[in-house]
Amino acid sequence: MARRRVSHADREHFRRYLERSGVVDSLTTVFVSLYEQQEKPAKALEYVEERLGAVTLTSPHTQALQQEANDLRQRCECLEEENKDLKAKLQQYEPDAPEDDEPDAPEDDEPDAPEDDEPEAPEDDEPDAPEDGAAAN
């Protein structure tokens, strides 16, 4: 592989880019941490990746999370299918039932009954009179 000759200005531009984006500080922090370790790790690259937050695809934790995500996706699909089937059955028994996901507000066909047990008084403008038309003595 042939190396391309890079100008000094290009290198300086790239260096400033790495400094502005925080890459130089992050790498410096990780390297200082590695340097200060009493017992150096057997695999320095894994140490650096771990400290930088890199997740390897072979990590057991990552594999467990991927498996859990797949299981939850399958469960969600099953529940969505079951929900669809139950809605279809509901339509068979209650054809007027809404088909959308949000329930309708309850309809008030009848006015609320009075809270006490007394019958409602008639709404007349006239005072109470005997029903047979006779005057009271």
C-alpha cells in the first residue's frame, strides 16, 4: 500500500480538528490511566476500548442485551397479533364497537337520576291543585 504524502498544513489542520472534538483529551486521559496502573492489563487495546466506551460485538453483556431485545421484539409482535385477533372477535360480537385504538367517551343517553329517593316535582307554573278539579274547603 503506497503512502500518500501529506503536507504539514494538512497535518496541522487534522491535529486541531482532533483537539477541538475532544479526541486528544480522551486519548490522553485513557493513556495516563493505563500508565498509572500498577498491574498492566494483558490486553492493552481492550483496556483502551473499554475506557473509551467501545463495545465489542463479542462482549457477553452485549450479546445478552441483543438477545433480550430480540425476545422483546418477538413478544411485541405476538401481542400485536393477539390484539388484532381479539379486536376481530370483538367486532363479531359487538359490531358497533369502535375499531380504533382509543375508546370512545361514554355516551349519556339518560340524564342522571336524582340522588335522593324523592320523586321529582312536576314542573308546573301553577300551584298544586287537586287532580279532580274540586276546590279545597
